[in-house]
Amino acid sequence: MDRRQVEDVEAEPRDVGQSALDVGERAVPAGLVRCRVAMDAGRAGAVTIQNVPSLSLALDRSLSVPGLGLVPFDLAWGGHVYAIVPAAAVGVPLEPAAAPRLVEVGERIRAAIEAEDALDHPALPGGRGLLYVQFYGPAGRADARYRNAVVVAPAGIDRSPCGTGTSARIANLHARGRLAVGEPFGHESIIGTLFTGRIARVVEVAGATAVIPEVTGRAFPCGRGTLVLDPRDPFPGGFLL
């Protein structure tokens, strides 16, 4: 749910004593998610999304990556496929100063996994391919269990703990027996921000065990942009070179 939608929620008339508002489903790249906004004196606070069914795809895999040696990883789906890699295994700290190195290493790992694995979702034929590598390590704050850094192809890095990435990690930890239904899961980003997740319920997807994750986070407005379409513009649909 983006900040504009949260501002729309704030603009709707309602009881200022209302503590939460269910704003229904929203279409996002991962699919349809349900959103709930915590309210404080009529202002929007933290937003919780109930994400698409998420599941573990593989545990305890490893492969040889040029320049890195044998790299251990798990695979999970949280709206996209994620390779989940311990940062200690590649010797890179989860700190902002290490972001360029994390991107470089993450892209090498991603390419190596894609060359070796079909990365199929059991129920979504179009859910193939690997765009995300999630490194994890010890948390730096008391309300988080892990710190992460998600490398996004091509050559980007997420400054948040990542919503679909947190969902994938929740499914991964549940498959390992390390996260129970309803248990809070604090997930810290590379810059120290926090998402809190939990498993709402366990479901089945194409015969495989999956979870319905909920992820709570907060955003703040930092600017507005206006796009203008001039009827005289010879390229109203833009152009691509």
C-alpha cells in the first residue's frame, strides 16, 4: 500500500476514535493483498498487509560460485522467488557501506542459481526466475530476530526489510520449524528499519504446505510529484531507445 493510498484513507470521514481500518484488497506485483491501517486520532499509522500464500521451495541447497566458493542457500516464495543466503558465508557485513559489495556478490549468486535451477512455483507457471537474493545475519536491534539485505536484479538493493522478502523468510522459517503460527517476527533492514511479520494461518498450495503471512510496517510522506500530459506532445506514450 503506497503513501498516496494511506493519505486517501486519512481524507475519508470517520470516527476519530477508530483504532483500525480495513481498506480491502489492493493489487500489487505479487498479487492481491489485503490491507489494514492502524489509526491514531484520525491519522494513518502502521499498515499491515496480508500477503499472498508463501512457501518454502528448497532447503539446504549449495552451489559453487566463481570467486566465492561453495555458497549455501534456501529458496522460498513470498510473491517472488528468493534465494536466502547467510551473509557470513560470503564474508560481507550487512551494513550500508557494504551495499556495493552485497550487490556484486548477490548478482553473481543469482546468476549461478538461475543457471542450475528451474525455480518453478508449484501452482504458478509464470512464477519462474530469480530476481532477489536475500542475505541475512544477526539483528542489531532488540525487537528483530534477523537483519537482512535484499539484492534486486539488476544491481539494486532494498533499503527496507522487503515485504515479499519478509513473507518468503517467514515461510522459510516455518518450514524449518523456527516460526509458529501467530508468533511475531521482527525483520530488520540494512539501514535499521523494521517490519514485523507473523503467520496468520497455514494453507495448502498444489499439495505443498504454505502460509498466509502478515507484514506490518510504516512509511512517511517525503514529497509529491505531478505528471502532465500535453495534447500537443508528439510522444504521449513516451519513447524507448
